[in-house]
Amino acid sequence: MNNDNNAGRRQAVTLAMTGASGAQYAWRLLECLIAADRDVFFMISKAAQLVSATETDMPLPGKPQLMESFLTDHYRAKPGQIRVFGPEQWMSPVASGSGAPSSMVICPASMGVVSAIATGASNNLIERAADVAIKERRQLIVVPRESPFSEIHLENMLKLSRMGVTILPASPGFYHQPREISDLVDFVVARILNQLGIEQSLMPRWGE
């Protein structure tokens, strides 16, 4: 993992959820990050909250402080291990290169957010946090979940890739002979954890 300017947050990861399908990937990733003893700076868009309510049974509170308490209890996290920030909390650590963690994951990533990041829009905290990661040349992993991709989508992802962003589509493989949906989710989450340099036992690496 890249070095963080703030030694006290060296083990922190920024996780953002946006309004594409695939909320299960994000919740499983959050669970794994907590199990790996990482601090998590968490953001979720309103669209992502609607998608999560459709795809899962997670009863998310609407306000950041209540959501932080809920997620801490739900994942049995340590006090302060999960910090939730709203879309306009511009004084949060993720909004500045001096406070943001060295790694950020957007999972799932909607094409609207991919477009905004590729153009430097920074209209909300998720987009600003991604902009910070890019300008500081830190690790940014984008997990798009869209099908099919238009030329616009492909051009935006290519632009981000050329900036050093890792494009990791939510495209599970089948060579591990999955038996349940959770096996497909774990396949993608394992790939994200590998990119973050976090040890995982969800999926063996090829050849192991």
C-alpha cells in the first residue's frame, strides 16, 4: 500500500458507494476492511442508498452520524473505526491531500460518477475525494458495474486509467466453481483487497 502523509492514518481506506447496482460488493468489502483492522472513511450517495435498499436488507439511517453508529454496531467495529461523511462535509479529512488516506475505493461506481471524476467536477465529497486521490497520485480503485458500456463510458474510464486509476470491473470469474451468490461477490472483493495489498482468504490467487 502507498505511504500516507499522516502516519496516524496509514491503515485507513476511503470507501465510497455510488448509485450503480452491486451494493453487495461494497458491504462485503466494508466487512473485510473492518476484519483486517483498517479504519474506514465511508461515503454513500443518495442514489446508492436507494439501490442498497432495493438490493439488500440493510436498514440504513439517513443521517451520517446515525449511519456511523449503525454500521459500527452491524460490523462490530471498534469505536471510531468507521467514520461516515455526508456529501457536503467539506472539512472532512478526505477533502484534503493532507488528511485523506493513501487508498480510495469507489464500489460500485456509477457511470455518472466516473464521468464527473474524469472531468474534475468535484460537485460533492465523493467526487472531491477522488480528485484528491488523483492529484496527490494516490491509489484510486474504481469498480464500475454497467452493461453494456457506451463509447462515452469507455473514453472516461480510459482517461482515468491513463491518470493511474485502477479500473476493476465487477466481473466475477467462474473458474472457482461458485455455488452461491456470495461466492461471486467474494471473487470481486478479493480482487479489490489484492489491489489494496490487504491479505485475504476469500479467494486463492491463480496457481495457489
